Amino acid sequence: MAYFAAVLARTGAGWDVSETELDDVETLADLTDLARETAEDDDTVLVFIEQEDAWFAVLRIDGEDDPRIFVSDAAAAARSSYGSVLTDELIEQDGEADFDDLDGLVAELDEDAEASAEADDADEDDDEPAGGRGATPIGPIGDSELLSEFGMGASALLELAGEGAAPGDALGEIAEALGCGEVLEAVR
């Protein structure tokens, strides 16, 4: 499977863009460390990853803060080695409940149970192994607001992740919104 990965490091003069190899990336921490190596001080670093027009991801690192992640298609990304590094983290984060709102949690669990029962009824004849269904969501997952301060809001990012949009084109449009489209195209 062919991957394209680029690191975009924010500098005082704009964005410094360079293609990067993911050969040594086995965990989210590896990817985060790779990105932080290119940062000036605690400036923002973005990592763009695309796999053969199947999915794209944007990882944002601000200094020592936890990385923020957006993946265009969790199910497609989960089937690839680099994508699963990101989706596994997002699914784990999504599974952590906020117990400050117990009423909301109970309502959410009730809705999930009803939806699960309906899905099980509708899919009784599927040959899929037990436990495999529903583990990874289909479609976008993660922080769709991670580029808002750079001029690309959540709705625009989600639209790029929607059906029919080629991941390579989506990353190009994101780079254009950031003001570094030509530089990204040069390293492709």
C-alpha cells in the first residue's frame, strides 16, 4: 500500500513543508515525536497522511500538548498499519466516558443499546464474525475543529472527508486553505 506523508511546521514566515517517511512509526508516540522534531520552539506542527486515495488524516501537535487527530474514514484507515495507529487511539479516547454528566451518560447508553439492537436485528444474516461489527466506525472520526484557527472550520473539513472526495485532493485543499498548497504539491 502506497502512503504519502508530509510534515508541515509552522514558522514565523508561514509553513515549512517536507515529505516524510513513516517506516519507523509504530505508535502514536512515534508519530508525535517525528512531528515535534521539526517544530521551532513550541510552534504548531501538522502531519498529513494519505493512503492510495482510500483515506487521509491530519495530526496536529502544539508544543507538548496531546496530539489532535482527524481521520477521513476510520474503517478504511483501521485496515492499514499507519491508519490503525490513529484510529485505535481515537476509538480508545471515544470510549472514555465523562462521568460528570451521569444523566447524559445513561441516556447515551440507552440510545446506543437501542441502536445496537436494531442493527443486530437488521444484520442477522451477515456472515461477519461476532464482535467484529461496530468496533470501528465508518466515516470521519476525531477532532474536526483542529484546523479552525487556520481558516478551515469543521464543516469544511467534514465535507472534504465526505463521499466522492479524493483524499489527495482533500489534502491539497487543506494546504491551500493554510496558504501552502504549492509547497505541498512540490513535495508530492
